[in-house]
Amino acid sequence: MRAWGVRVAVSVLVGVMLGVLALGVSRGISGAWLLWSEQAALRDMSGVVLGGLDGPPATDVRALRRSLAQQAAAAHELGVRIGYGVAAIGTLVCFLWLERRAWDVGTVPRPPS
């Protein structure tokens, strides 16, 4: 019974490590995408600065900021979901692999045939 608990603990640890790794990778990718998106928005906002005070701004700065904040929130949520999904799948696969290995070694009694 104790070996089963160790296999569960190792599986959870491996799953958490894989989830953290996936979260980091997804945050890096989404951060690069957000940076590219923000640079495009800054190019659009340059019309506000270059237009000066003579006329109305070419873009709505508040709407642009809201849009960028929504994109950042969506990217964060997607990264968290990817991390949790990879952690769950990694835990399951690791547990099944450890159980199969324990059966092959013979530490787990086989059911009667």
C-alpha cells in the first residue's frame, strides 16, 4: 500500500512540474504575441502624438487600452488553462507509466486469470 502512495506522490510531482513548465512556455509565447500587438497599437497611437492639439485624435486611446488589457487577460487565462491541462495529463500518464512498470517488475500482485 505504501508503494502505491509513493507512485501517486511522484506522479503528482511530475504533473505539477510539467504544468509549471507549460505555463512558463505559454506565458512566454503569449508575452511575445502581446508585445507584437502592443507595438502595432503604439504605431496607431502615434497619430495622437503627431496630430498634436490641433484636431481630434485619430484613435480612441481608452478603447485601445481596454482592448490591450482584454488581450492580456485572455492570454493569461489561456496560459493557466494550458498549464492545468498539461499538469493533469502529465500526472495521469506518469501514474499509468509507474503502475505499468510496477506490474512488469512484479511488485503489484496480478489479478487471477
